[in-house]
Amino acid sequence: MKEEVCMTRSKIDAARLDLIIKNTIEAINKSKDEIYDIAENAKAECKRLEEELSFLKTEVSQLILDVNRLEIELKESKKRLLNVNKNFEKYTQQELKEAYEKADKLRVELAVKRQHEQFLISRRNELEIRLKEAYKIVEKAESLISQVSVALGYLCGDLKQISIHLEDIQHKQMMGYRIIKAQEEERKRVARDIHDGPAQAMSNAVIKAEICERLIDVDINRAKEELCNLKQDVRECLKDVRKIIYNLRPMSLDDLGLVPTLQRYLHSFQEETGVKTIFRTRGERDEIKNEIIITIFRIVQESLSNIKKHANAENVSVGLEFLDRELKLYIFDDGVGFNYEKVRTNGFNNEGGFGLMSMSERVELLGGIFHVNSSPGKGTRISISIPYDLEEKIGNG
């Protein structure tokens, strides 16, 4: 009886300690992610300001040349007008009118150019000040990241020493580390996509809108042309944003469900790559946990990405089986294949973010089974099974 009480207390203490460690690691990683986001945003802002400043400097230089040219033309026009006035009897009324109109037009155009020049110079000076401040923020953020990384290294090391007495904790930490690394890489990729795409496009859109605002009272046709260009740029920006959102999480997963989303994705893959793609389903199930849905979609997404980059396949087959207690996923291709045992022995390459190791670990976290069968010249077969009842399966495991 006493032995049973001791065993029960030991299990409670272990579970409590495991919970404390999990909560502590979660808080540490959340703080680390927030600091990392600040640093990345600061770097992105620096790059955006550098590009905008470079664009403005080029535009200012061109505008200065235009102003100099117009000043010369206006000076010549005034001489012409003065000569016409002195010798008006030698010129027709039409020639007098044209001389006046040309001088007046040049004066207006020069005034507009000078005003725009002053605006751009002011904007350039403002950007230079903001860029200096952004450099300071980046420097401080990188210093803070370095200091926090050292502190986290010691702290995580201590937690590891504490948790070595818990069952399978080392494996859990490795899985957590790789998942965090994959999340970090994904955040970097998303930040880079946003900066190189929508952020840059919107920055250009702001500048074009300001130009349109200046032109609308001076040259309405030019303003309309610039607005048309601006509209096209915004459309392209919207297209990029939708693509980024789709890569993060397709809205169709919530609106249509897993099967229709995979059908659309595989159809797009076939049109883009020319690889013949077959999708089969067997059975059906109305209620599937969100964790399972997003895991299945991500595995299909990453597998097809690997096939596109490396397999040189002509045919791909994807199958879903909705069984009574579990969901099964099959992905087959007839590509070049690889030595799976050698990869397993030497360690998985996770540089792609959601690679084979991350796929396997994600499935294991859901209490499922992940299996790969591949060899050089014989294609690759991936088989996955995930139980619908996650809590029951994970608890029993």
C-alpha cells in the first residue's frame, strides 16, 4: 500500500515538474520570438528606407536636371518675347500669341517642377533622419538578442539538467527545438516575402499617389496615366498578399474543407509543373480536428515542393483514407528517389523548414505513424496515419 502511494506521488511530481518546464520554455520562447520580431522589423524598416531614399535621390537628381533645362528654355523664351515686343510690326498676331503662350507655359511648368523639387528634397532629408534612427534600433536590437541568447543558453541548459529524470524528455526537447527552428525559418521567409513584395509595392504606391496629387491640377492626363499605373501596382500587391496568406493557411481549409483544398492545390501543382497528378479519396468523415487538417495539408505541400525541386518525377499519386479510427495519407512519386537509410543514419536535413524530420515529428506529436520508403531510381513513397482522437492516442502513448 505504501509503495502504491509513493508511486502515485512520484507520477504527480513528475507531471507537475513537466508542466512547469513546459510553461517556462513556452514563456522563454515567446519572449525570444518577440525580441526577434523587433529586430527583424527594424532590419526590414532599414532596408525599406534605404530603397526609398535611393529612389528619391534618383528622382531629385532627374528633377534638378529638368529644372535647369526649363530655366534655360524660359530664359530663351523671354528673349524671344522681348524681341517680338520690340519689333511687333514684323510679326503676325499668331506669332505674338505663340510667344506669350510659350513663355507662360514654361513659367507654370517651372514653378510646378520647383515645388515638386522642394517637396522631394524635404522628403529625402526626412528619410535620412529616420534611417539614422533605424540603424540605431537595429544595433540595439542585435545587441539585446545576443545577450538574451546567452542567458537563454544557460537557462535552457539548467532546465535540461532538471528534466533528464523525466521519461522521454530529451526526445521531447529535441522535437520542440526543431519545431521552433522551423517556425523561426518560416517567420523569416514570411518577413522576407512581405518586405520584397507588398511592403515595397506599397512604398512605391505612396510615392506615386503623392505625384498624382501634385499633377492633378497641372496635367490631368498625366495624372490619369499615373493613377492607372498605380491601380495596376496595387492589384499586383494584392495578388502577392493573397499568395502569402495562402502559404500561411489557405482560407479554403476553413471554408471548403481538407479534400476540396487538396484538389485545388494538386490541380495547380499539375498545371505549374506538368507532372501528372492523381488524387484519390476513400471514405469520408465530417468532423476532423484542426491540428490534423493543417498537418496533412502541410505534409502534402512540402512533399510536392520536394518532388518539384528534386524528384524529376513524371507521375504523382496522393491518397486519403478516412477509416473508423484514423486518417491515412499516401504520397507516391516515380522520381529519382534517394537513399533513405543513409539520410536517417547521417541525420535529417531540416534546412527546408518543414523537412522529413519535421514531418515525422509533427505526426508523432499527434500520436501518428510516419513511414518513408525510397531508394535511388525507384521513386519515393510516404505513408502517414493519424488517429482522430488525439487526446486518447497521445495519452495512451
